Amino acid sequence: MDTYILAIESSCDETSMAVVKNGKEVVALTIATQMDTHALYGGVVPEIASRMHTEAITLVLEDVLKKANMKMEDMNAIAVAYAPGLTGSLIVGIEAAKTLALIYNKPLIAVNHLIGHIYANNIEDEMEYPMLALIVSGGHTELLVMEDDYTFRKLGETLDDAIGECYDKVARVLDLKYPGGPNVEKLALEGRHTYTLPKPVMDDTYNFSYSGLKSAIINLVHNESQRGNEIRRADLAKSFQEVAIDELVRKVEKALKETKIKRLVVAGGVSANKYLKEEMQKLCDKYEAKLLIPRLLYCTDNAAMIGAAAYPLYLKKEFSDFRLNASSSGDIC
């Protein structure tokens, strides 16, 4: 018998719902973005985000059910992202999920947002184990080993700033509009790697660090400005991107060599970066490993990935009660 899960994602500035069949087929997906509003402030304003989620949540529900041509009674379960993310934003989605689960007597499934990003790779491809999972987003940079469904062993993580956060800070220094990451990537296409920047973490661990690289760029721009020198913005964007992503490649290569694992998934918003995709594909070709990266729609925040990640939990009957609450942190392991 087919399983239909209504999934809700509201961890940051997208209000999204999806109907996902058997953890694989996206029957319907709706995403209400707040990007234009937050662009006015140069970044996400948490109070505004939670208010806009509240305004959008009912409309998004109506829209996704209409697209799916289904009713709430047709759903087998309600899934919701509960962590990590902006607490106020997460609460809106959680309360909506609780209300629907209570009214329609459906099991409630709590999904970690980061695990959702990993399982986005399972929507149009087939995740096979064991595999390496690289999470690259605004708040997280982590490298994990998965031996099976929902089994995670952390190899390394960021010691300070995540790579996505670093992209956003560099964008601000270069006076690029929000969202910063895609605009840095676009500008880098016009430049050459001419600036000498520090390598992030040149140790033998699997950990990452981007605060030093971020600080070096801030200081460089400030010092050049003080001297009256013009910053070659495209060159600096190119130099930053290559140094930042080279560190990801170096650590993943170390993992491929040492674990002998032949499968890699890349997850999180930064996985939409084309240069990252190209470099990871070269690396996987070198080690004869299979690379999975979701298409753009499933790279960024969306409820389909929450539905995909909820399905294994549904099969194991790992349900939540109505005490479920939001968490701004929420490590996978």
C-alpha cells in the first residue's frame, strides 16, 4: 500500500509544504519564499520571517493539497522540520503540523532539517550504503559516514563559520545583494584567481574552518580601501571561491582514500554551487566513486526533502508526541 506524507518545512525564510509518496515521488510541492522581503535588509530578519510564515502557512497548505488533488484524510502522516533553524520560524511549522495531526488523527513525524537535505538525494536518485555525506549550508559544514538508513557517524565539522555563512559575509564585503552565495558564484565567473588568501585548516583532521578566510578578506578589502586602491571584485570572488571549495575537496578526498567508500552525497544550500559540483565530480571520477547532488529545486530549503527523510521513520513507526518543540541547534549525531 502506498504511503502519502504531508511534509512541512519552515526553518528559515521559505514556507514550504509537499505531498510525498513512498519517500520518493513528489506528488506536489509548494514553496512560498520571503527572499524579496529580506533582501531589503541584506539578510534574514528572524522576527519578520516568523510573521510571514504565520501569514503564509494556511495558503501554502491549501495550494499543495489543490496541486496534489488530495485531501488531508488521504495522508498517512504529517512530517515537520523541528531543528535546526530559526526558532520562531520552526515553531510556526511545528504548530501547524501538530494541529493537523490532532484534527485528522495522523501520526506526527519530527525530521531534522539537515537529514532532510541528505535525503533530498533520494528523491530522484537512489542512495546506497555505505556512503559519505557532505553537508554544506549557511549554518553547517559537516562530513559524515552513513552505513545505513538513519545511521550517522561524524568525521568532521566546522570549528567556527560554515562555508555558506562565509559566502554571505564575503558577499556583504563585496557589496553584493542578498542572497549572497549565488551572487558571489556569479561574480566569480568573471574573475581570475589573483589574490593570495590563507588556506582554511591545513591539519590532518576532517574538521573545517572558515573564520580565518573570512577575516582575511574583510581585512584585505579594508586595507585596500584605506590605501585608496580599487578592489578587483570579480578576482577576489574567484580567489575566495576556489580556496573555500578546495578545502571541501581536500577533506572529502582524504575520506574517500581512508574509508574506501565509493559513494558521496552532497547536501545543503551550497550544493547548488556549480563550481562545487564540478570539483566534486572530478574528485569522484578520480576515485571511481558515485556522486549524488540534488537538482537545484531540492538543493535549497523545501518540504519534499522533509517528506523523503520522514518515510524511513514512518516505516519504523518512530513518531513524536505533541510535546515536540523547536530547536535552533540540533546535531545529527
